[in-house]
Amino acid sequence: MDEDFVTAQADPIERAAESALRPKSLQEFVGQQRVRDQLSLVLQAALARGGTADHVLFAGPPGLGKTTLAMIVAQEMGMPLRITSGPALQNAGDLAALLSDIREGEVLFVDEIHRMARTAEEMLYMAMEDFRVDIVVGKGPGSTSIPLEVPRFTLIGATTRSGLLPAPLRDRFGFTAQLDFYEPADLSSIIVRSAGLLNVDIDDSSVVEISTRSRGTPRIANRLLRRVRDYAQVHADSRISQSVTQQALELFDVDEIGLDRLDRLVLTALIDSFAGGPVGLSTLAVAVGEERETVEEVAEPFLVRSGLLARTSRGRVATPAAWVHLGRTPPAPTPDFSLFESQ
């Protein structure tokens, strides 16, 4: 994402503002209707039984509400929420310390669960299924295994790359939800709700303008709304009109379809430096001055989904739509004579 967005996200005030906009219940949660209906059924059934809910896995791109849904699960179950992340669980001891302190019915949320260490994963299998773990004390022939009973709890995992989850771990979740990108209408509803919470005066055309530039992601929609609010506060007496919104988003390098600085750098490098491709990912990353992972995980998904970039066996290729979006004339297609039979 744009450096301005990264800086904003790192700001404690911004994080607090983002947290304040999170819905607190399934009724307040906008979008993902099928996931909401399924999750509501799972939670209502657990409450009717008077037990804990099944383990839940939320999968999908960043910013779609996985953490928010985990908080809602804890709220709906009336239980405390304990939050950790996969990178923080780098050995079995880290997980054992966490589980030894957990209470009956508590909800444990593990963000980026696919990044857990393998030893911690193997311990988690037993904790999820049998609600017990074996603590190994000592090393070598003199080591002993001490069983530790774990109170029944609900594990909620969140992952942006479900394909990296080992099958034994994935299969232990009783409910798996795949979150999809949001439609503009749902994003508009989210923006209207957030504007009310922020006490922002915004017209309908500005709501539509922000929603169409939000890449189908509520987190980005709320972030853009706050940046437009800031611009309006300084330059337009805090009144947000469509022209004010367009000026604000232009200042923050967000174009009319939601591309940011990095997106345009990738497309511009593909077209100007490599004649539209194909070009390897590592070479493309060097050309734009970013890490390979940043290009692959931050820029590419939206560019591919928008039909501006294609992944091929020979490398990345800018589509004709990308040429047009950047104001270039796409090259004439070259016929592939290998497709024709020899006469």
C-alpha cells in the first residue's frame, strides 16, 4: 500500500479510530451475508447447548473483517477473547504457556495461523481435538512427558493464505468461512455507518466515490474516509462533497479505480521497461524498488482481480486494459502461428 497508508496504520490514534469503527455484533456487521448466516447458526446452537462453539477458521485477503468477526464471536458467546498470532508461536513452549493460562469457554484468536511453527502446530492438534497437551520436560533419554489438561475453549484462526495450512490443522476446524471482497453497495453502507460514528457530513456522491476506490475492502474504505475527512477539515470547512473527495484521494495517490502508487509503479514498469511483459516477479520487484513479497502479496492480487495484470508461465504480463488505464496504446496482438495446423 501507499506509504501514507502504512504510516497511518502504524499511528496509535489511527489504530484506535479503526477499532472504534468495528461492528460489535453480527447484526451490525455489513456484507458477507452467507458467512454471517452460517456463523450465527453455529453460535446459536452452541449457546442452546450451553457449551463452547466449534473451532472456526476465517480465510480471505487482508481487511475483510476476520479479526472483527473473531471479536464478535467472543462477544456473542459472552466470553473473553485472547489474541495472539502465528509468528508469536514459534515453538511448542509458547503455545503450552498460552494454553496453560486459558479458562473454560474462552475464545483464543490466532491471526495468520499459517505462520505458526510446526512444533506448535502439532501440539495444537491435540489441544483442539482432545483438550490436552503433552509437555516434554528434559532432553534425550531422560526426558519425560507430562500430560496437561486444557479447559474446553474455542479456537479461531485467521489466514490470508489458506493453502499454506497443513491439512491436519485445517480439518480440525468445525467451521471454515471464506471471506470474499465486498460489493460497492455493501462498502457504501459501511462508509455511511462509519461517517455517522465519526460525525462526518458526507453526501451520497462522495460515498459512492470512496466505495468505488476501496478495492472491495472495508478497512481501506474506512481509511480513505478518514483521509477525506482530514482534507475536508483543512480545506472545505469539514463538508465532504464529491469534488472535495476527488481532490483528497488525488492527494493521497488513489486513482479512480483504487490503484495506489505501488500499483501504478508495477504497471508502468511492466509497460515502459518491459514492453508489457512477460517478466519475472523478481525482476519486476527490482524495477519498482520493492521486495518480491510486497509486489506479490500487496499489489498483484488487486491488479489481477481488476484485469490489469496476468500471471503466465513465463512471467507477469500487462493486459490491454492496463495500457488503456495508463493512457497508452496497447500493442497489436501478435498471432500465434503454432495454433494453426500446417497445410
